[in-house]
Amino acid sequence: MTKIAILVDDLFDEREFIYPFYRFLEEGYNVLVAGKEKKEYTSKHGFCVKTQLKISQVKLNMIDAVFIPGGYAPEKLRNDKNVLDLIVKCDGANKPIGAICHGPLVLVAAGILKNRKATGYHTIKKEMINSGVFYTGVPVEIDKNVVTGSGPSALPEFMKAFLKTIAIRTQ
């Protein structure tokens, strides 16, 4: 069974968590919600989610893909060595990585987007460009195993692209 890790921290965007979470379940995937600690995290608007394990406990052989919702959580996640190590290892293993809205900031911090096409929320454009990303600004961008989205309004298109990437790369 395909396993997807969703990485969260406080102030995640609940729309960018809930929609993908249930789409993954609809596809029959096993979803592992992970945070820096095994605890309950609160979204920007008060939605709460309990993590099943710490990000430091997520090993490469446990998952087939990783997803990072936006909101303010990526600001915290991108400063965590365990998060960055996991992203680098997933990219090195060519595993699907999805990030939407502010989520691509984590991929920038991990150094995996340099010289690659990506998108994200318009307010992070400058930081992405300054990090060597070919920022496209389109709703959804796919570059090899990495799928990025511009924000909540891109979720339907993003999920189609990310699910297709997962299906292709986990066959």
C-alpha cells in the first residue's frame, strides 16, 4: 500500500491539509501525519490534527511520497534539520514530493529546487528566485518528482498532478 507522509506544524492551512488528506485516502493510500513532536497541531483557523509520529521517526523506507501543506507552518518546518534531511533523501530517491502555497519554502531550504521549475504563493516568489528556482507563477508546476502549487485555489489541479506523479513513480 502506498504511504504518504504529510508534514505539519502549528498554523498550517487547513484547506491545504484536509483536501489532500481525503484525496489520498480516496486513492487507497495510507496517510501518516507527522510533526516535529507527536502531538496535536492547530491550523490557522483552529482546525486541529494529531500527528501519528515525529518527523525524526519517518524513515525513507516507510513512505512512498511526502506532502507539505502551506500556511505559516512551513516557516517552522524549514528550520528543522529532520525535515530537511527527509526532503533531501526523498528527492535523492526520486520519491514524489508535493508542496503548495508556502510549502515550497521547505524545499528551498532543503536545497532541492535550485535550477528547477517551481511555483508557490506569490509572496514567496522573490525568495524562491533568489534561491536559484525558476519560479513560474503558474497554478501548478511539475519538475521531475516535485509538484508545487500556488495556493488553495490550485488544489484541484495540484492534486490531479500530484496523484498522477505518485501513481507513475510508485508503480
